[in-house]
Amino acid sequence: MDPVKASAALAEDRKKQQFDLVMQYPDIAAKLCRPPLKLGDPRNWSGYIPGFCAPETVRGVIPVNDSPIRAQLIAILNEAAERSDLEARPAIANHDPEESQ
């Protein structure tokens, strides 16, 4: 596969993983309907999160994407990832090392 197609395929996979992760948690997914993004339905989100930097420079400076929508999407994705991590390790999270001794 040529590098451009491979990169596009990776981006699509990442979007799907991000979408699937957030949609596992309806309460978190519902936050996609709040400002500033304000989607009518969380399932309308593609899973895409804009990059931190623009791909091109302006007068030799790489513009930083500090959009409130990007910040909202990252916060939502991070919350879903944290919950997923906690659910994946309940035995570790609830383990008391004193009980083993």
C-alpha cells in the first residue's frame, strides 16, 4: 500500500476507535451535544479530533489549534479512556496490598 493510503487508513482506524470508545458511555457521549460543539446527536460525531498544529506555516510560524471545540473533544475522549482503563483493571484498582500479607 502506498504511504498516503496507509496514512489515510490509519487515520480512519483512529477515528473509529475514538468514536467507539466514546459511544460506550452514553453519559460521556451526551457531552458532544453541549456547547461549544452542540451536536444534535452524539452519533453524528465522526470520531475526528482536529490536530494540535496546522499542517502549514504562516510567516514561518506553525499555528496552534486552541479551538474550544478541539479542547472539548479531547476532554470527552480522555474521560472515556480513563473510565475504560478503570473498567479494564477493577481487580487492580480495588486490590488492597495489605490483604496479601
